[in-house]
Amino acid sequence: MRTARRHLALPLLACLLAAPAAAVETHPFSIQDMLAMNRIADPRVSPDGRSVAFTVRVTDMEANKGRTSVWISDLATREARRMTAGEPSETNPRWSADGKSLLFLSARGGSSQVWRLPLSGGEPVRVTGEPLDIGGFEVAPGGDVLLLSMAVVPGKSPDDTRAILELKAKAKSSGMLFDHLFVRHWDTWADGTRNHLFTYRLPAGPARDLMPLLDADAPSRPFGGLDEADLSPDGRTVVFSACDAGRQEAWSTNFDLYAVPSDGSAPPRKLTANPAWDTSPRFSPDGRTLAYLAMSRPGYEADRFDIVLRDGLDGKERRIVLRADAGRNGDRSASDPLWSADGTTLFVTAEHLGQRALFAVEAATGKTRIVVGEGTVVSPQRAGAGTLLFGRHTLLGPVELFTVPVAGGPARKAPVAFLIHGGPQGSFGNDFHYRWNPQFYAGAGYAVVMIDFHGSTGYGQAFTDAINGDWGGAPYQDLMMGLDHALAAWPFLDGSRVGALGASYGGYMVNWIAGKTDRFKCLVSHDGNLDERAAYFDTEELWFPEWEHGGTPWDHPAGYARHNPVDLVKNWKTPTLVVHGVKDYRVVYTQGLSTFTALQRRGIPSKLLIFPDENHWVQKPQNSLLWHDTVRAWLDRWLKQ
């Protein structure tokens, strides 16, 4: 395995840049430091391989939001320069085919549209003028067509959709009428629109809906881009992933691949019949092979993604299981597929033993090797012959950009912050996290212990599957045994001063722990379920509880009763901080209210922090600051006395 060498690393731009290195006053890592860090994302290498465009997000605490701008760096000199002002935020940088200009998304002018910035100088010029916000876009091979996404009412044009939405906004009644699920998803109520793919021929369009009658979404990334779609090298065909499950959408993970002519001359046709999840289509450079990722088990969002190679659009398929070794638990779930320039190798990332590694897979044989094994690798890009550019972050710091050739404890005992990850099919890997960042707790004077329990990813699909139907069994035992091991292995950990904290499934586990043991001095339960049975009827993605608990509550009530925290409230004793976002439609905020009610009624010291404007995560900078201050104060109250 070759070790990655740093090719570009923007300064973190925390307070450390305020003075020369010799004069810098060091201090423990704090939430203010974390929020001050710049966030690099979405790197894109220029057509000549000499430069990389990317976005940098800075936090504006006064405005209580982030501001994102487009930057370019020369890969030889490593010199970076900002290309846009970041007000409003600009995202989704993409190169023109000739490399002489940058295209990007910006809401300057009121709505999110594509703009062009000549690198020879001058001001950005608006490229599109659609009546709706553009959610993401890519530049087609040849550079004369854009593939973009907009949220439209199926069967309606962007102009008609805008008129429909404006009419709804003017209505004096506030009621919303639905006749099928989803009625809400993540933090948005359904408004009848779907995220459709369009082609836009430069210079002036018009935008052509490639899936006008399909009542389905073609997902795009939050910051732009279209990972779920790809254009053939000749620019004639678009392949995309969508879930056309109709009324079953809320309990289905059946995303299929569709192919459609890029000129919209024919309707999309379904390419796959797999009843589970198919996604991330990628044409080989010669267009002869279509690679994509596929799950095997319907309804299970944490199933393993295998690599599928198909001869053309309709030829034979080969399925490749990504393997880190020859052992029983060597299987890995692939993501971020990228072809090598010669089409002989497919690069993918995958969780692997607490890391997110970069793998190279030989297309002909399926043979696998690890290219970069440490840290969390994101956004791999080709950067010239035999070289890849990628982002990487670790526990020690946020994303920086790299290239690779492809060929003791403190003297006194410290209180412990015991962090429990969500998912439940997730992992505490070697990555830099902006919400559950162990450096924050270490900077506040706590030792941090994190355990990847049964159900965690990166240790083989069998280990991931082990949590199904056993939420409070083996995972709970793993957490207790893992904590015992850590306390025995590192004498500087103070086992008499341990607080447990978790969100999502981690919040559920905190509620479960409260009824199983009183070994913890305090608890923090963020967006966690108290009653799995009631939570089924509150959540939106029904496939999740149906898979995890073996069916619906009426067909399989034992699955919801087996490890239900609400049944153990009578045992609760531990002081608990409860946090919830009102716009969390995955784990509804009433579960947090129920948890706090139980604590108060039992006379247990407790606090409730509610965010009316946050969803499953706390994203606004000022809210993040309040969250961290509140959590730290709670830990300090119970663990530092």
C-alpha cells in the first residue's frame, strides 16, 4: 500500500493564524475552534489535470449560518485563490470542457441558478434563468449540455410548477391534504414536487425534463452535483437511480436504474429488476461498461453495496463483492465509484476497521487492494495519469486534499465521555465530525471512549446484520464490556466519573441504558426513541423499523417489545439531559418530550433542550454553540464535582 502524500492543505484558519507560530498561545480544543474551521468540499480536477476547484465553507456567527465560496488551487504550486465572494453562497463548481471557465450554482439574483466565471477575468455571468431553483448540475462530455435537477410537479413544466406553488402560498387556509405516504421526509413536508433530471443545451436551453411522468426523485447531493446519475461518454444517454415505488415508497428501498436519451426523445426505461437498492451508475471511459452499486435485501438500508459491472446497457452482469481480506468478515460495502482513465480499474471507498479506505478493484478479475487505508477518504477524482486526488479527514482535523500515485495518558485521572454512535448501522471511524467531535470533549477535559458494537459497519456484513432484532442485546453488552476493557487498559480513565452520550440510535441506547444500569453519573439522550412501538407510527421511512424489528407492530409486536426502553422507566435513576429537534421527522420530537416527562415524573434531575428549527441534526452555528455549551455544562455538573 502506498502512503498518500499531502498535495494541498488549506489552512484551518482558526485563531492560530492570528499571530506568528512562536507567539501562539495554545489552549484546549473548544467548540469555538471547531466552528472557526473552514470546511473543504466537492473537489473537481480541471480537464488538463493541473488545477482543482473546490468549495470552502466559513461560519458567520453573527448571521448564524455558513457561507460557501468557490476556490481554485494549482496542483503544482499548491497556491489557492478564492474565485467567488460567498455572499450568497456558491456551490457545485464544475469546469467547462475547455478548462477556461468555471460554472457554479449561486442564488445571486434570488434563485439558485448556474453561473459562469471566465478564468481570464471579469464578473460571473448567469447561464440559466429557470423559474425554479436548480438543485445540482453536471457538465456533459463535450461541454455543450448541462445535466441539472429541479423539483417539479410530475407532468408539469417548471413554469407550471412555479405557478402551482405560488397559488398554494397565497391560499388563506393552512391545511395540507394527503392520500399516501410520504407526507414528510427528513425536514420537509411533501408539496407534490419531485426532483427531476433535465438537460439544458448551452447557451440558452430550454431545459428538457428527462422523466416528466415519473412520480419519483432522482436524488442530488445537499451541496449540488448528481451522484445518482451519469452521462455516457458520447453524451447521448443518461442513466439515473430512482425509487418508483408509488404508495409503497415509505417502506421500500427499491431504487432502480433507468436509461433515457439525453435529448428526451423517449421516456426512461428501467434497466434493473433487483428489488433492493441500485445506485451510483458510472460509465467506463469507453462507454462499453456500466458500473453501479447494488444491495441484495429489500427494505434494509444498511445492506452491503456490491459492485455490478454490466456490458453496455443491456448485456451480461458480473457482481463483485468488495473484500478487504480473505476472512469471514472481509466483505465491505462500496461507495463513491470512480473509473480509472484506462477503464481497467474501479476505485471505491468503504468503511474498513474504523477507517474509510480507498480501494482499487480490477474490473477483469475483481481483485482488490487498498490504496489509502488510514483516515476517512471522500470525493476521489482522477488527477492525471496514475494519480488520484481525494479529500481526507481524521480525528485530528477536517477535510484536506491529497494526491497519491495509484500504482500516554495524563498524570491524574480524567472523567470519561462515553460516546455511542447512531445508525444503528454506523461506525465511530477515523473521521472529523462536526457534531460528535471527540476533540471537543477532550478539549473540555474529558477522556473519550467510543465502541463499535454489533451492528457497526466496516467489519463485514454479518457483523452489521447482527443488530437486526437485537437492539438492546449484544450492542448493549458490547458497550459495557468495551467500557470495562478501556477502564482496565488505561489507568488514567476515572471509572467513577463516566457519562454516556448518544444520538439517534445512540439516544435510544442511552434510554435503554437508563433502565439497565446505574453505573453512569449522567446521560445525554439526543433525538432518541423512548417507545419503539409508538415511534413506528410517528416516523416517515417505515422500511427502517419494519426491517429492524421484523415487521409491523401489529404483525410482529414482539419485535417492538423485546428491547423497548419505555418498559424500563421504573428503573431509571440517572440524571439525564434530553435534546431534540422539532423538525426531526425521523425520530419525532414527541419521543424527546416523553423521555423528559418520564424523568420529571420520577423526580430525576433532568433538563430538556428543544430546537424548533433543527431536524435530526443541529446545523445552525448558534444552535450548535448552544448545544455544545449545554452538553458541556451538564457533563461538568455531574462529572467534575
